[in-house]
Amino acid sequence: MVYVLGGWQSDFARNWAREGVEIADAFAEALNHGLQATGLDPHEIETGHVGNFVGELFCNQGQLGGFFAQTHKGFDGMPTSRHEGACASGSLAILAAMAEIEAGRYDTACVLGIEMMRNVPGEIATQHLGSAAWSGHEFTDARYLWPRAFSEIGEAYQERFGLKYEHLGCIAEINYANGRRNPNAQTRKWAFTPESFTADEEANPVIEGLTRRQDCGQVTDGSAVVFLASERAAADYAKKRGLKLEDLPRIKGWGHTGAALSLKTKLDASADGGWVFPHVKKAGEDARRRAGIADVWGIDAVETHDCFTTTEYMAIEHLGLTAAGEAWKAIEDGTIDFDGKLPFNPSGGLIGLGHPVGATGVRMVLDSARQVTGKAEDMQVQGAQNVQTLNIGGSTTTTVSFVVGT
């Protein structure tokens, strides 16, 4: 069993380059704040893992594990690793840290996700992020690669099941509204009109295909860190602080699936009908099965990948809320609203909160841990005991899901 001792998240509204902050500075800030938040000492951490996708492209910087000891000499000699799976990089880092703890190699781990993305013009950022697709083989004519890719997912839904833009607009509206509750959200002060979530060409212009401006997750500078522990180390941590072990959140289940790099390959494989991405459904089901939860209705809230509204639309049904092609039902009846039967993205998600790629999977687990311990403040889902994450890299090439509970 792997426990979450706590962590820290940066303010996703910040622009580090404008502040004169380098990625090393942001790494140190997250690490130091995380240690302070948990009351841990560097000497108590036995292994370090970093989630990061494109440090070399945006910052000309690799070997990010070296920033542990660069930040504090107490980390000298600690083994470190960096993990990359596009937008699921942070979740892969958590999986690796969990595996080390479960194998008995170490009792404590620090997992830090980080991405600096606002230091280059938007079109260059788009090119860098495009390396998570099959470079040179797909979407070569697109100005904005990922908006095009997830437009094609929407087009597949439109062709197979029917798709109304009003449902995508509602997803965006919910996530932006939830982001207003979050003091770290990139969009918490943004203003919208009712037309902003419609197919209005001025208020919500087309970016690529079916993808409009409000359908898009954000380009974000940000970091998140969590500290994980074995049952033995967690019990010791709790005892020293006058807590009970059962007071600490734990990662109760996980799922991890991979698929072909090309979106077309994945869509062709499911063209005969049924689930558009069966491997995404499997990842979510595996996480719940390992957690001992029969179905999605044993979950109290979801932190899901909404890099675009079509991604969340797909996630709603693949997580089990509806049958294939019927995600619109859970949107229309209010199921995914903040006060609905199964709230999606109470944090604001990637659209409302922001999407620093390598940090997203870590941030999802941190927010889930806060939910199940009643520490989510204005974002708190009442009575939350189990929260599921769904973190996707590329066009669902890498999918990771966790169930966090008490």
C-alpha cells in the first residue's frame, strides 16, 4: 500500500519567464514548499522521480533529476529518475515511485512534476508539443496540431454517434466555473459571456476543425510535488504528528495502458463500433478493480484529462458513466456538475486550472488526496472518500488512472 503524505502546487497563472524564473528555480521552489508543507527533511526521502515532457525543447534542459541535489545538499546520493509520456509524464513518475516502494526498495519517495511552456511564442510551443504525435507522419498540414487531433476525435464521435457542440461548450463552461473556486487556477480571473461557450465566431472562434477557443486546455508554467510512503513509513509519519494511519490518503488502485502512436491507427482499430478507445476504458477499470471498487459509482469525484473538451467527452463514457456514444446524457442531466452525482474536475481541470504537461498527473493525485481528506477548501466535494484520476498522453497513446482514497 502506498500512502500520500502531502505535497504542494504552484500558482498556474504565473509566467515564469516574465518573472526571470528558470526551470531550476521553479523546481527548487516546488521541492522546498513541498518539504515545508509536509514537515519532511531531505534526509527522510529515499528516492526521487521527476515527471517532465519537453524540458529539452522549451528550456534546453534535460537531466532534471539533478535538481534535487542542486536544490539541497541533503539529497546528495539519492537515486533519481525522470519519466516521459507526454501529458501523462507525471503519472508515470508516480507509477515508478510506487513500484519502488511496493518492491521494498525504498520507504519514501518524492515525485515532482514540472513544465515551463510560456517562455516561447505560441506557434513554437505548438511545434514543441507536437512531438507527442507521430512526428512527420500525422497532422503535417495543421497550424495547431493538438487542436486538430482532438477535433478529429470529435469528428469520429460525430460520424459514429452524433455530436452537438452545445455539449462540448457545457464541458468548458463547467471547468472554467470550477477554476474560479481554485486559488491556483490559471483562468480564475478570466471573464466570459454566455456566447463564449457557443459556436459564436467572435466570442468562441474556431482554432482547428471542431475545436474552438474555449475547448482548449491552457499552455501553462507550473509544478506539483507529492511525497509517497510505504505503510511502515506512513505509520511512523502519522505517529510523530499525532495522526492515525487511516487519516492519511493512499493510492488504492492504478491502471496503465499503452496504444499506437498514430491517432488514425487507434481510430481505425475501433471503427467497427463500440468504445472509441477501449484501452482508455481498461485503464480506468483496472484502477477501480485494484481499489476494490465495483464500478464508477463507487467514486465520489473525478479529476480527468480535458486537454480539449472532446477529451473529457470521451472520458465521461470510457470511465463508465454512460454507454458508448452517450456522454451527452451525463452532461445534460448535471451528473458531472460540481454539485452533481459525480463531479468532474472540481479543480477546474486542464481547461480551468491549467496544463503544465509534466506536472498534470502529479497535480491530479495531489488534488485527489486533498479531496478525500477534506482539505480541498472551496473545491471540496462533500463526503468525498474515493477520487479517480484519468491522465492521457498524446492522442491516448499513454493512459494512466489512479484511485485515491482513505
